[in-house]
Amino acid sequence: MVAHTVLLDFTVSSSVIADMEKRSGLKSAIANVLAEHFTGLKPLTESNIDGSLLILYTGPRGSLITVRGYTEGLITLNIEYYKQDDQEALLTFEVFNELDKQSVKDDKKYLLESKC
């Protein structure tokens, strides 16, 4: 038995967090990437903390996924879940790397589109 925690982070322009329209697009891009890797992803709550963004999701096997967007443009994605000894990991190293690369790629794509 063990609890697993995976943390990813990447940066965007601080204006993406400050501007509500750009923030909405960023949230959609992140949700789309997460939904590709976590079957049954469901939003729990969303909040603003001193201008920053906080979104909580639940995922497979009772996982808790936290997305935090800081006003300076740092985005953190934290995935927590419990794993029995006989269960496979929710995220393999390969999926972790793919998720990391896809988050950054999709975010950069979003930023390029939002500047047009």
C-alpha cells in the first residue's frame, strides 16, 4: 500500500491568469489534456485565491487532481492517489512523460492561438 503523488509544472504568460477569457481557454486546454489520460475525470470545485486559479478534479480510483495557476504564470498539476500492492500505477513513467509534454505543447498551442 502506498500513496502516489505526481507533480507537474509549467509556465504561461501572467496575462493568461489575469485575463478571464484567456484563463477560460487555459482551463479548457488543461481539462482536455487531463480527460485524455484520466477516465471519468470530474470537476469538484473551482476557486480564486488572491487572483490565482485553483481547480480540483476527481479521477479514476479515487484520485484527486489539483490544478493551480499562480498570478505570476506558474501552473502546477498535482495528482494524488492510493495504490494497493497488487494494483498497477495510475500513471506509468511513459504516461507521465507524455502528460508532461502534452500539457506544455497544448498550452503553447493555446497561447499562440489566443495571441492572434
